[in-house]
Amino acid sequence: MEWEEFAGKALDYLIAACISSGIILGFFCCFLVAALLLQLVTLSLRRRWYDLLGERSWIMLAAPGTIVHETGHALFCLIFRHRILEMKLFSPTPEGTMGMVNHSWDPKSFYQRAGNFFIGTGPIITGVSAIALLTALLMPEIWDQLDSHEIYTVSDLGAALAALICRMLRVFCTAELWSTWQTWVWLAATLLIGSHVTLSKEDLNNAASGIWLIPVIIFLFNLAFIWYRNPGELLLEYGSGHLVCTLSVLFFIILILGSFSLLLHLPVFQSAPPEKKPARRGGR
């Protein structure tokens, strides 16, 4: 009877860990979907931007975005203890490479292997963070629409996310906001940085080599701590507001960059030079 009771409690413990892991992975997947949409939007914007400006002008304007991009790789190399062999934040070459961060790591290290995902996707994190910071500094009216202290249940998340995005867009589309120089500076900086958030093939391959470890880490974390407090429930109770606000900012940026990409594809911009292959950044 004691063995059956122990097995029952162990099964309940395992199920609770799986449910908690599922909640955390659900948020993680939301960010992955947003990152995929951002990749598609920025890739389209970057190609169109390159076609309209031409190679010489494109390279001149690429410095801010390339520096933010490569900084994202380098930052997570340091966090996950990868050795940086060579780093060029902005160094255009005749071959089309704009910058590079080459690094090495120990294949036997679980931690360093998992870091490959964050190193590969680092430009998205630093790029979105830079745009979010610019939004807070230059357009605080939009930032004021966010309320990270709200607590949401799983069923409320979708409606809360849509409501926040709509509120941000309503403020963004007001004439009063566009009458200030700060908004135009924000737009220019967002386009320069946003057009380089896109990941290269090497970035995606690097991220893919570590992504499978993320669910394993999340499950092991839950298995280790769920006896004390349920991490999934804690995330909903104390972190759901922050996560929804972060996602709303991310989707807001996607909508702005996507709208500008569509604008550049209007017939008035079709008298552009023949399409060329955008400059590459090189490997990590």
C-alpha cells in the first residue's frame, strides 16, 4: 500500500512538472512565433531597402543595424562562455560581409550547447531591445499604454495582448505624435536597426543546434523546484503582465516594420534598380 501511495504521489509530481513546463513552453513558443514573423518581415524590408538605395548607400546606412546585430551575437557568447575568436562589428568587405563574430565552444558542455540558440537569435533580442528602449525614450506616450502589473490567466492572454497592441497603435496613429521630431528620429532609427534584425542562414543553423535543449532545461528546472513552488503558476501570477507587455511591444514593432515594407512595395517605388543580393554578415 505504501508503494502504491508513493507511486501515486510520484505520478502526480511528474504530471504537475509537465503541466508547469507546458505553461512556460507556451510562452516560449509565442516568442518563437513572433521571432519567425519578425524574421520574415525584416527580410522583406531589408531586400526592398537594398533595392531602392543601391549597394553604396545601403552600406553607408547599414552601420547602426549591423553593430546592434553583431553585438547580440557577442553578448550571448560571453553569457554562455563561448570563446570569441574574432569580432568585427562593422567591416564591409568586397565579398559582401558586413560584420562577423566567430566563436568556439566545448561540445561536451550542456550549458554551452544550449547557448547556441541564444547566440544565434541574439540579434533579435538586442535589436528589439534597442527599438523598445528608443520607444520608451522618444515616444513615452506609447510606452504609457503598457501595464506590467496586470495579472492574466491563460484564457485572458490573447485578448489582453490584442487590447494592448490596439491601444499602442491608436496612440501611434495620432497627428499629435507625428508633429514632434522625436517620432521621426524614432522611425529612422527603427528602420535602420529593424532591417538588420533578420538572421542569416548561419545564425539559424547555430540556433537550431541548441533549441532542442530548451524544453529539456525547462522540464528539469520544473522537476527540481516544483516541490517548493509551481514555476508555471508563479510565472502566471507574477510574470504574465511583463510577458504580455513584452509580446505586445514585439508585435507592435513587427506591424510597424511590416507596414513600412508594404509601403515600399507600392507602385510609386517600383522604378528601382534591378534587385541585387543583400550584403552578408559572415559566420559566427
